[in-house]
Amino acid sequence: MSSSLSRDDVAKVARLARLRLSNSELDLFTGQLAQILDHASDIAALDLKDLAPTAHPFGLTNVFRDDVVEPSLDPTDILDEAPDAEQGRFAVPRIVGEAP
């Protein structure tokens, strides 16, 4: 596949992406892109008809734990740390244009 990839192709793609590349960058990226496309061709040529599709290479197992009720923070202590609180809630500035 790389034989069909030219420096002009890479220059055109760079121009479409609005990238300004120097001559040395064009040469470098042409070679790199050719290698990527060759690798994609190798993968496309693999015979995978007997393999089942997978979403993940390893079996995934959920790790569950028992829910345990533990003491929580006291709401009054939390609200005491807030810059402003009213009626047991955090008070925040009104957002302009929003209905109450």
C-alpha cells in the first residue's frame, strides 16, 4: 500500500488540515504514514473468520463489596464551613435571568 502513497498525497492532506510542513517534515511524515498504512494492510489481510469478536481482550469481573452503614458528617458542621447558608442549605448567588 505504501507504494501508492506519495509525498504529494501527504502534502495535500497537510494542506487540507491547514498544516504547514517543511520539506524534511514531508519526507519524514510520508515514511511514517506509509509504515502505518502498511501495518493497517497487514492487519486487514489477517484471516479472522474463526475468531469471535471481542470488546475487551481480558475477561472483566466486577468487584462488589457489602454496603456498610458508617457514620457520616454532621450537616450542621458542614454548613458551618460554608461562606453562606440559609434554612439548612448552602446559599449561592442568584444566576442572572433564572427564575427563583
